[in-house]
Amino acid sequence: MKRRIRTQIEKMRAHWDVLAGLGHSTAYMHDGFVHRDGISHRDFARILSEMGVQLGDRQRRLQCQRRGEPKYEYRGQPITSTQQLADLSPHRLYRSTIEYRLKQGWTVEEAVEKPPIAPSEKARRANKTMRERGMR
């Protein structure tokens, strides 16, 4: 089985060269493409090394990870991540809350500035919905 997997990896040589040239690590390539085949990260890295795939330097890899252009604008300030938006929130919101709100079509200002729903309010709304549906 390992021989079959090794052959598949070798057939994708050009693919690995491109990813390595972009600065991606062997862990990224393993987790994204071959971990389902039952090959360990260590074996995958060894195979790439034996094939002569040259990994890009760490600085290039970090540039790829930080490449993000500002995606949002909040109060005239360019923001590149939802974590930054969460940090700016006066209500100590989680990053996932901001992401959910933006996916639902909220404006950036609404997503950051509206307080979260209190747990008691969530329960009240859920009970009302269940009563309306005849479940209680």
C-alpha cells in the first residue's frame, strides 16, 4: 500500500514543487492532500526530500500567510481579519460571532457594535418559537 501511495505522490511532483515554491510547509501539503491515504507526515516529508522537492524559505512562507489585503473598513480604519474586528468590539465578541454576523449580511459596524443576545433572551425566544409551532 505504501508503494502505491508513494507512486501517487511521485506522479504529483509538479504540484509539490509549486506548493513548496510558494513557501508552503510539508505539514500543510500533508494535511491538505495526503493525510487521508494513511501516510504519516514524517514519511511524506521523507518522500518529498528523496524526490528533491526544495521547500521555500520560511520568510516567503510567512509572507504568503500574511499577504492579506485589508478586507474590511471599520470607522475609516483598514482591517485585515475578523480577529482584529473582535478586538475592537466594545462587547468582547468572539471572532466566530463577527464572522457569522458578516456571513449573514450584517454591515461591519453592526457586526462589531451590536451586543450579543443574552442567554435568557435566547431561551425566551426559543420557548416562544416552540409554543408557536405547538411543540410545548
